[in-house]
Amino acid sequence: MATISYINTADNSYGTTSTNATHEAAKNTEASTTTQASTASQNDTVKISAAAQAKILHQSGESVANIASSLGTDTKTVDDYLGITVTKAIDQALQAAEGAATSKA
């Protein structure tokens, strides 16, 4: 076992330590740092609801159809998340237009 001498530059104090003690101190410091890092990353994780994700995507310029596709839901659900209301007349007109388009094809 070797002895290491050192000077603490913060207060100009002088000390000695054994290499085994230094090695153990380094292990303990490393383990403590790793534990602190993993705890911090767990604490910083936030789960965002589908409604919040829809609002963020809509604010960034995504269409309702793209948002529905990325969230794995339908456009009516995304409309609900965004507070978009579709009147019956518009909904019927859209369904008629879709029906006419599919019958021509």
C-alpha cells in the first residue's frame, strides 16, 4: 500500500492518504454521482396527455388528420381535444361529398 501526499489548493492545506483509501473514495464518489444522475432523469420525465400533444402539434401547424394519425385516434377525437365543433349541416355535406367521390371512383 502506497501513500500519496497532496496539497489542497483551496486552503493550501497539506495531507496524505493511502492508495486504497483514495481508490475507495473514488468508487464512492462515482456511485453517488451515478445515483444522483439516474434520480434526476427520473424526476425530469413528464408524460403529456393526448389532448396536450394534439394542442402542441396543432400550434406547430399540423393538420387535424396528421395529428389523428400520429396519436392513433380519429379526427373527431382530435377535434374534441382542440375544441373544434362541426355542425350537423357541415358534417352531412362532408359525408355526401365523400360518398359522391367514392361512387365516382
